Amino acid sequence: MVRKAFVIISVILVSTVILVSIFVTPVWWLFLILGPLVVLGIYDMTQTKHAIRRNFPVIGNLRYMLEGVRPELMQYFVETDTEGRPFDRIDRSLIYRRAKNVSDTSPFGTQEDPYKDGYEWINHSMYAKSHHDYTIDTRVLVGEENCSKPYSTSIYNISAMSFGSLSYRAVEALNGGAKIGRFAHNTGEGGVSPYHLENGGDLIWQVGTGYFGCRNQDGTFSPEKFKETASASSIKMIEIKLSQGAKPGHGGILPASKNTPEIAKIRGVEPGTAVLSPPGHSAFSNPTEFMSFIKELRELSGGKPVGFKLCIGVKKEFEDLCKAMLNTGITPDYIAVDGGEGGTGAAPVEFADSVGTPFLDGLAFVHDTLVKFDLRDKIKVSASGKIVSGFHIVRALAMGADFCQSSRGMMMALGCIQALQCNTNTCPVGIATQNQHLIKGLNVADKKERVASFHKKTLESFSEIILAAGLTNKNQLTREHINHRIESNVIKTYEEMYPSLKREKTKMN
């Protein structure tokens, strides 16, 4: 690795200079060049703020030099969003500033072209409220209707990312940040690891189609193993994963290079093999059985809230779930809606690009369908889909969500530079890798503070936007508040784009 190579090369070069100076001719002037580089390299390897410099001493400074001269030089080497705009031109800079607890103000006004198709905003009020007079509640109680152990969650949490996809230090830092900031950390479908539990941050345990951490040897669901793990005090909610936006209708993927003996033990699989989760669950095969499974997990967990996550596909299937809720009298405590544009470390390209309903369309459909079946008041709705700012949370809540989850924002607060090496086990900042030499560069104590800072600053921004709109409560947000430019001279509110359904109590079949 680069760290070891740097030490070896430094020793060789210094030794060569000394030997040549003694036996051939004085070349002490080389120390003026080599000396500072060696000192810089040693400092890079021992500092704890920058994983790139710890993992790639000396040469890693080139990245920060480019950013120091012209920040935009680095912006064309990162992932782009669906419109081809480098994701970090606005969002990434905002995330980093909030994570590092520095000013997120910017000069020269609006960073985007407000006349560009797709530009969105919320109108402010002449009678804006002051944060000195009003405090916006940023928590939501989940499970008050069905559970003996309901959970008060933050409206902004860490979305599902598994240990295996992420390194153990990344998991520790995320959970440590959740502990500091009092928000929830979704384990992802890879199961609950010791690193999820070490810091004591609140957990949402995600149970996927592979039933990792609660599976029998044949891959089926094990009630006994589930009950044992779900009893952990850190686990506050259970989430059944039906599908995710990055690869809906396709099981999870863990490359063989990331499947270490430790990860295999946690998941209950063979080490060193590619782990491909089934596309569907074996514990149920129809809506009625699914409702029974939800009830079973709620009972096995001791009365903790149970929800499910999905990217909307065939709409009739979701309506069938709602009918099953009415027929059985069993409802989930929350539904997590993921968008088809969601990100992941590994997914088939065409699944990532062309399968699944986009976030806003899916969220509007879920909210309106629950209203249609008179179920909305009984079920909370969570949303995930590139939610990385206070305005994004405002938009999601206006569309019908009660709380949000984010993986992209939290990853970048953790130090992700979008090197796009997630699926190769060579993540340079030690986040999406199981390579021990790279993992060592990630300092948990520093990064967990950054995750907590990002969360805190984002919620502060959310509250300020609410107050600027003249509102005093997040529940006052409606689709009327969000504006979207369709064309250069055509503007519509979300209410016009996604007309709200009226409540129509549906009879049981």
C-alpha cells in the first residue's frame, strides 16, 4: 500500500543520500528536497483530519492543493446527478461545510440558474417568524398506535448502509454521530454488527430478503435468532426491506472481495464468496401473509415499531397491501419510500437507471393512496432520495413524508469524495472498503463529530426555512408551498403537479 511504500522509499532515499555523501561526493543539498517531503509524509500519516492524506502521504496533498487554488477543479471528477450537473457543485460543498462546522454562507447570491427548467423554491413570507420566538419540533413519534415501545425519531436520519458495503470504522463513525446528535442509524440489510452497537447510537435494524443475522442455514427466516438480536436496547425500530431505489426488484450485492470471515459470520454465509440476496422474501408470498409477518416481528421484538421499505413499482400491488391492512386490521408503523434514482455501491447499470418509480412520484403516490384508504393517520411515512439539505427535507415533508433518511449526505459528511470505487474494495478514504490499509485512514473520533455536525446544521437550516415561510410548525407544510419551474415561463406548485387526494374511506373487501 501507499503508506508502506512511502516509508520504504523514504528510508531508501535518505540512506542513499547519506551513503553517496560519505563515499562519493557531498550531496547534502538533496536533504533540502527530501527532508521536507519526509517530514510532510510523516505528518500526513499521523494527522487525523484527512483520510486521503493518511492513506496517501505527500501525494494526497495534491487534491487539497487543487481545491485550495480553484475548488471547481475537483468538481468534474465526481458523480453527476440525473441532469448531468456535478452533484457537489452546490450540495457537496454545503455538506462539507456543515460537517466541518464552518460557515455555509456563499457570495454572489443564487448558486443555480433560477430560470433553468427544474429549479425549485419555497416562497418566504412578509411575516417571517423568529427562532427566538418559535422552536420547530424536529422529532416524530413512530408506533404510538400499535407498540409498547414507540420511538421518537429525528426527522433526519442515516439511511440503510450495511457493514460489508461499509468498513467497520465507517459504521462506528456513523453510529457515533447518531449517538451525539440523537438520530437513528439504519443498519442496512447486512445485519447488526458489533460496530453498530459499540457507540450506543439508536438503530433501525433492516431485515432484507437474505435475512442476514436472523437466518437459518438454508437462508430462511429464523424467529429465534431475530428475537435474540432484536432485544438489544440500541435497536429502536425494525425495517423490512422489500426493495431499494438503486436496484428495485434485484437483491443486494456483496462482492467476494468484501466478504471477509467476520462479515460472513455476522451474515451467516460462506466467507470469500459473492453474496447475492434473493429478489423477494421467502417468509411471505402475498399481502395477507406480509401483514402477519409484520405482526410477528413486532411481537418478537418486544413491541418495537415495525415498518417496511420499498421503491414503488406496480402500483396495484401497493394498493393490495392497503386492502390487506384493512382486511387484517394489521398496519405497519411506518413505510419508507425510496426513489428509483437512489444510490448504492454496486448495482446493475440498467436497474440503477431504468427500473423503479422516481422519488417524488413514489412519495406522492404512497401518501395519497394511504389517504384514499383512510390509513394515513395510522402510518408514518419516511422518505429517502438525495435528501442532503434543509430545503430537501422541507420538500419531502410538503409532499407527505413525516421524516427522512439519507445515505448520500451522511456518507459525504463522513468524508466520501465520490471516487466511485465503492464496488472495487479500493475506496481511498476507507469508507466503502474492507482493505485494512485503507480503513486505517478513517479516524472515528473526528468523523463522528462531523456526522453529528452535519445533522445539526441541516436541521437548523430546515427550521429557519420553515420560519422564513411564516410557518410555526412542520405539519403546516403542504404541496402549495413548493414551486417548480416547468419551462422558462411556466411555474407550477407541487399541488398543481401532484394534486392531493381527498379522504375516501374504503370499505373492507
